[in-house]
Amino acid sequence: MTVLELKKYIFQKGKIEFILNEIGCGHILYHPAKEYYSCSNCDGDNKTAINIKNNEYLGCKNYTREKYFDDNSDLLTLVQYNKSLKDKKFSFFDTIKYLHKILGLPLTLKKENKEEKKNDPLYIFKKVKLRKKRQNVLDFNILNESKLHDFVPYIHIDLFREGIMPWTIKKFGLAYSYRYKRNVIPLRYWLTGELLGFNMRTSIENYELFDIKKYYITPGYPKQMNLFGLWENKDSIQEKGHVVVFEAEKSVLKRDSLNDPTGVAVSGHEISDEQAKILIGLNCEIIIAFDKDISIEHIRYCCEKFYGIRKVSYIWDKYDLLDKKDSPADAINKIYEYLFEYRILYDEYEHKKHIKNLKKVGA
């Protein structure tokens, strides 16, 4: 389940009180008139220290632990806090897994169950259902790991020339398809590591002349519910205390090849609500590092998703060090580190600039 789906399940199945009991909260009482639960902390005796909203958002107020809770905290925040009292390394990932366990939910996606149609030259990429207007990860069949056996565990020389190193090839399972003449990037679910699909980039020169697509992504890949690179980089992100959010998968690979395993990619220049929730759950600084051709207004719009919840900043090339459509990750390491060091903190001043622009355009 995604984070949003998990919270909705907890609300609809009436599992709030059960979870509060499981994590050691005391004096649990439901207030039907105002539709919330009150309880004490697992390490305290104040009967009204905690309030949990009885709705699908599960908003949480902890009046005696304000250092760890804010206006955007929820039941998941409380679970992570309580469990971390005994295990300081208990992370957001552990919280999701723990809740699945105590609720008896499988921490997996649906396996494929149809036979392959081998007469279709693209059958290995068409095992995922076409995306619906409202995505649900559980509607998607994951690919069997054996699909990777159709490729060789190497990359085309052009990608190697862009700086992708052998350790990155191995870590991310990069491969090459001689049949389709494409570099292959496996796309794994951020929480379980299960294979959701592939992003394939052609290695054919002048591909436009032959009406060949530059990229081929598995149809129905639920990019709005996933973050590329988080499965592989989550330990380093937690250790470093920051996550760098790029547009494209290749940016994550380039930074990893320079021993900087703190990147994730949103596979575009929009951050969905589910992706934002995942990033917030990392409990670290969020750094937006979109391509140079993305406007400052849009970058501030993305930063607003985290303002007041987590420390958020963005990389902005004010000295014109990048080419017009470059990602910060396309720069040589010296320039990237300069841009990173002098990234712009999204603070109240930046927030007011964003509000002023919204009023200007009449939003």
C-alpha cells in the first residue's frame, strides 16, 4: 500500500485505537462529538497529551512533545516517535513495514499471473496495467526478476562516456538490450524494491530520422507513487541527512557514480502528493535540483509542499554555470558541489515571494 492508502485503510477499518494500544499509548478515549481520540504518551501519564483526528488524514497533535511534532504530524509520526524511543534508528521505512505487519497486510505488490505472449516483441514491458485516472499501486502487476535475464549487465559506451561507473551499474542493475538497442534502467518500488518496470533509452544515433522514441517506459509505470533511487539510496540519505530531488533517473546515476548516493528522481518536474509524503517521511532536508529550464516560480511551488514541515532548499544556477536544459547533475563535480553548497534555503522570505507571485498572476 502507498502511504495515503495505508492511512485511509486505518481510518476506514477503525484501527486507530488498535494501533495506539500496540505502540504503548495509555488512557485511550474516543470523543465522538468532535471525532478524535485522546491518549497519553507511552512514556508519560498526561491523559490528554495526544489528539488523533478520526479521519483519513489521521492528523496528530502531541502537546507535550512539541519538539518532535508539528501541525503536519500524523499517526505515522507518532508510531515512528514511540518506536524510536527504544530504537533510535527506527525510520519512516520501518514505520510503514511495522504497520503492515501489525495490521496483517502484505508488504508487496500483486505478482503477475498471466503467461507471456512471446510473439509480441515488447511483451516483457507490457505486464503492467494501463494507468487509471486515480492510481493504486495494488492494481499494478510487478515484473518478475527473470526479466532482467533478457539483457546483458552492461551499458552502451555512450552512457559510460557520460560518467556512469561500474559500481553504479551493479548497484542499480543497469543493463543493455541488444535486441532493442537501448540502455535499460530498472524501476523499483521505493519501499520493497520490487520491479515495477523499465526506462529504456535508445542508443541509435539520429533516432529522430527513423521515427524512434528516445525513451520507452513500461506502460502504466506508476511514477506518481514512486521515487526512483530511493530503494537503492535510502541508507545513505538517512546517514547524510538530506535528499536531492532530481527530474530524471540519469541524474541520480551520475551523482552515484561520483560517490554521492543521496539522489532520487520524480521522473518529471512535478512532485505528486504521494511523492511529497514519502519525502517528508524521510525526516531530512529536501533539496530540489530540477533542470535549468524549469522556472523559479515552479520550483517555489514544489518547495511549498514541504515549507513549514521539513527543511527545504533548492539549487539555482544564478551564475549561469549550466547549459540551458542541463540538470545540476550534468555539471562537473566541482561546479555541482559549488551549486550544492550555495543552495537557497526556502524560508519565510522565499515563501512571501511565492505568495506575491501568486497574487500577481491572480492564482
